[in-house]
Amino acid sequence: MEFKGLRAQYAALRDKIDPAMLSALSAAEYILGPEVDELERILAGYVGRKHCVACGNGTDALILAMMARNIGPGDGVLMPAFTCFAPAAAVLARGAAPMLVDIDPSTFNMSPGSLENAISACLSDGSLQPKAVIAIDLFGLPAAFPEIRGIAERHGLVLIEDAAQGFGGSLRGSMACSLGDTSITSFYPGKPLSCAGDGGAVFTGHVLADAATGIQRPGHVADG
């Protein structure tokens, strides 16, 4: 039995995939072509963010998110201990230090209480300056963002959402990839939204909200 079922996925979508691939090949616009523009527009609208920027893979997306926030040597980046190696590899690629935080055993996502303790320990030690939190959505379930955001804001930390395993999920009316200051996802074949090969995306800008209720929701890309 195939673990990822990629052949079955392709067979189900062949009638749409084949013409799209032939169209891209015929146009010979392989880098930043109209298909990429359309993908970014659709994804931003789906999650309710102002901007979506596609890139090579989820690790690149994390690196780009940290580059945009000037995270580098001497900075500590807090992340859950139970996750793929990619977030830690991305932090190391920036010259920063990954700091592992314990998980909530009921969700396997980052424990807000453990996050607070890890920040306090880092500040007491003094060898690193805590700079960011990477909260990771696991098994389709977003992390405890209301609590994590509150902690991050109290300590002046950037909040990055890694929704590589959470795309399509939601929390209190907000879609995954809209919950961090910057959010990322991966299109690796084993992820909820996969591609034929590898890819990733960074999401940023204000989250769209219903003017009457203030509830965050998917919608069209905002102007400006």
C-alpha cells in the first residue's frame, strides 16, 4: 500500500493536471509565470491574507520569513520539540539557535505554559536573545495561537506560523496560514496541499475580517 497515494491523486485529477502542464510547457514561462501569479492570488484569498509569495519549499519559506525579520546570529527561536527537522534546519541556516519547547500531550502542539517557561529560562541564562516563536500546526490542528500570541506579544517576539501540516484547518474562524505575524506552508507531496515535486509559500499582510463581526475569514485578496 502506498503511504502517500500519489498515483491515485494524479489519476483523479489527470484531466485538469495534464492540460495545465502542457499549457505551461508551451508558453515556456517556467519561472514566475502566470500560473504562479494565479496560485499566489488563490492561496492568499483562501486563507485570508493580503500577500502570498511562492518559493522552492517549506524550508525556504521559513528562511524567508526569518530573513524578513532580521533573525540571525545571537537570536533564539522557540519551537516545539515534536516536529520535523526542517524548522530547526531553517533557524540554523540563519545562524540563529533553535530552542525546543515541550508539547501539550493532548494535541502534540506547542504547550503555551512550556513556552513561557522556556522564554524565562532563556532570559535568565542570557546567552541568547529570544527573538521569535515558530508555532507549528500538526495533524491538521492549529496550535494554541490565542495563548501563544499573547505570550509572544508580552515578550516582544515575532510569531511565525508553520502550517505545512495544517493547511486547510482553522481556529475560531481563522484559517491556518493566517494565524502568525508571518505564516508559511509546504507543498511537499506528503503535505495536505501537495504538488508534483516540492514547493512552499509565505503569507503575510493583514488578515481579512468581516467588517460587521470582526471574525477572520477566507476572502478575496485585499487591495493595497
